[in-house]
Amino acid sequence: MALLSKKDANLIKDPLADNNPITIQVLGICSALAITAELKASVVMAISVLFVMGVGNVVISLIRNIIPSKIRIIVQLVVVAALVIIVDQVLKAFAYDLSKTLSVFIGLIITNCIIMGRFEAFALGNGPRRAFLDGIGNALGYGVILVIVGFFRELLGSGTLFGMKVLGDPIAKTGLYSIGYENNGFMIIPPAALIVVGIIIWVQRSRNRALIEEA
């Protein structure tokens, strides 16, 4: 017997491809620009959003029938703010240097339109199980794009991955640098993220023509 029905499985699979929150819904672009110059920061942000969306969707779903409609947005903000504080404190305890780099952007998870959108569009109308799957699916879809963008920006911009030199030493001229390769400084500035995201969107639409909007 399948662990998930086809309908439930699609809650996880769709945001990874044909309904990705960044490349299809064009949400969460700010963090894709701001923190993807390093792969480590991209992974940590992806995990942080995964925790906030998964737990947040479940909490909102559990209390959906007792939230007065007039203050539902405030309640959602309180829930996500509490979860973001937990993430921030954990980072400060176990990865202090990284927490200083991501401090502002971790705080901005509170206003991430992907999270608030899923609270409003899905968690308020579905049970905890399906809300959890929806939160995990959308967070994974968001995180996959962050990791892909972070991978190429750090590799091509700095010649490193997770801070480790993988293309050689640019000062000692070893590895690829020995044959004249140079890091592309453009890749470490925010506009480069837009280009990488644009390439991902192009590849996605090339593989699935149904995603191309008619003029």
C-alpha cells in the first residue's frame, strides 16, 4: 500500500517542478538574490524555510477553526515570527558566524510571501497532514532553486564550494587557474542570481511547453 495517495504526493512533487514557487509563481525572489553568493548560506536558508513552513502550516491548520477571520493575518505573522525566532536562536548557538551573515535575511522569512501565501491559501482550508505535505513541498521547491543558484554563483564566482577550493588556488595558479582560468566576479553580485534563475526558467519551460504563457 502506498504511503501517500497520488493527490498527496503531488503536494510535494508539483512545487519541485511545474509549480515551483520561485520559477513559476515568482515568489521569494529577494532571498534568491541576496543570500545565494555562497552555497552554505543557501543550504542553511533552505533548511530554515523548510522548518518554518512545515511546522507553521501544521500549526495554522490545527487552529484554523478558532482563528477569527478579521485577525487571521496577525495570527499567521505571530506563528511564523515565533518559528523564525527559534531558527535564529539555533543558528546563533551552533553557527554563530553564519548567523551574522544571514541575520537580516533570517528575520525576513517572516514576510516571505511563499510562507504567508501557503498559510492563507492552503493551511487554513486543509487538515494538518496535508498542510504539512504542502509546506514541505513548497519549501523543498524553494530550497532546490536556492541551492542550484548558490552552487553556480559560488563555483563560478569564487572557485569554491562550501568555502573549499575546488578549481585550484588562484594565487598559486594551480588547477584550472594554471591554464588561465579566472573567477567571474560578476557571479558574486546579486544581478547574477537573476541570470541563473532566468536560465532555470528557460530550461523548465523548454522541457514543458505548457508552462509558456501565451502573449
